[in-house]
Amino acid sequence: MKQRQFIPFSEVKNHKAIIVDSTHPNGLILSHWRGAPTPEEVRDDTSAAMVLNALRLNIPGLELEYVTANHFDIDGFVGVWGLLNPELALENEELLRQMALIGDFRELDLNHPLAGEALKLVCWINARERDLFYPPFGAEQLPEAEVTLCPKKFRYFLREFTRVLKDPDWEKGVWEDEVADVLLGYRDMYKPTTKLKRYPEIGLVIIETPQPVHYYALFSRTIGFDIVLACYDQNRYELEYKYTTWVDLATRPTLPRISMAPLAARLNELETSGRTWTHDSITDTGPLLRLDGNKLSRMEAFDSPTAREIYSSSIPAEELKQVVVDYYKAAYAGIQPKQYWSWKEVKAL
């Protein structure tokens, strides 16, 4: 077999390729995107995990020489790197799987023995991506599109990642600040001042904690749930659909996303602060409902809650929580969780 090579997504129309964390008719698809025609035998929750499954099973299509993706993120990068470094990828399989889960779903579980090392690598990529290029969704503020700009990121990280994987501590100065921020927030998530209430029948978890924390810490308490209501001191709130409902999960069924518009309308009837409850489209990767959310760019919305201002509401916490719970219980009445919802089905609801 020839050594595989990465090509920009724009070239896939001319070269049949293995397409990671994206879709295109000209090649083998290894992607968890909703509706992507990934081979059934390798399906998993992240695209990187699908790549690792495919390597282990040596499925048809892996003989293709080219590898591509239409955007850069940690899950997609790990998948691309794994196809270019298959032996090393399988040697570090569990570590890479943890990286994809933390990077894509923000679900850090420090009970996993390799989660700490995976966190270092994820935060190294975050820091280098931000400092040398632009943050996730930052291309939307640049003249060129992500699909055009991201090959520069791939080339840099494909060159540097193997070295850092072998000994992340050589790059401690790059990742240590974000790792410390995550670990402080993770500790806060297990303090008595943090309270959780779970509603598995609607996939909702309510987290009450004094101050916003890093996403990797916040979502560490949300594994297995898809809607997160974060309630902070001074009546500050954010409601979010996790990315777990934008993709096709293979390991568990989910409920479909339901429009936040009626919920926002109800909250605006109650709100007297002068601010407005706004919501993102259900087709956004991680739609938020919050006060004055329409003033956030997608880059700011993707960034951790600690990096954006969250405004105080006039609605008392107990009332707001009840409104949210009642809304989703009514909206999901008669709908059963399942796997592989289509966007057509979701939009029809």
C-alpha cells in the first residue's frame, strides 16, 4: 500500500479519497455527521473513533491514497492523522479516542486513565490553533472560507503532532494554562456548591454552580445527556443543545432537537430586565438560548462560558427551571428516543 497523503478538500473532486468528518460522493466516508454514509461496521460516536475502527478492521476503501476533511477540528484532525500514521494510531488508540470525545463533545472524564494526557494534547492543539492561525469558527470573520484556510492548519499539526504525542510535557508551556483552567473548573463541578438535577426522560441536566467554568469541566457532568441548563449566581442562565444531537451517535439513542423559539417567547413574556431571550437555529452545532445571545458571533458562542458575559435575568431560578422542564416535557410528549434521526425528521418536528 502506498503511503497515504492529505489533500485539501477542494481537490477531492479530482482524487478519490478517504473523507473524514465530512461528506463527499468521491470516496470512503468516515464521518459521524448526520446522514453520512459511513460503513455500518465502523460506526461510532466520533469520526476519529470510526477511523480507528476502520483501521482495526481494515475495511475496503482504506487502500485509497488520499485523505481529506472540509474543516479543522480535533476530532477530524485525529482521524486524518490516524490514517496517515496507522500503526502509531492503533498503538495510542484509547488516548486518541479520548481526545476526540473531549475535543468534539467536551465530555472530560478524569476517571478514564488516559483522559489527563488526552486533555494536555487537546489543549496544546487549542493553544497552537488560536495563536498561529485562528480559533474555531474564526474563519467566518476572515475573507476566505474555512474549507480554503484549514489545509494550513492540517499541514502544521500533521507535521508537529507526532512529536508532542510522544511526550506532551515538552510542550507544557503551551497547554498548562488551559489545562489548569479546566482542572479548577472540574474541581468546582464536584464541590457542594454545585448541584445537579437530571431529567433522563427529556435528556436534560440542570447544573447550578456559582460561576461559569470551562466547557470541558461543565460538560464533564453531562455525559449521557444532550440538553444542559447552566444556572449561575445572580440569575445568570444558558441553555444549550450539545453537539451530541447534531451528529449520529452510535452508542445510544437520542431525542431530536426541538425549536427553542416557543421557549424563548415564553421567557420573554416573563423577562423584565430590558434584555431579550434569543436562540440559535436547531441546525447550529451547539445552539444556545440566553439573554442577548444574538450579539455573540459563532466564534464567541463556541468559546467557553468563562470567555463571554452572561447577563442577569429578572426571572428567579426556580421559575426559570420549571418553565424549561415543562417546555421540554410537553414538546417531547409522545416522541421516543432513537438512533439516526434525519434532518428532515428533526425539521418536521
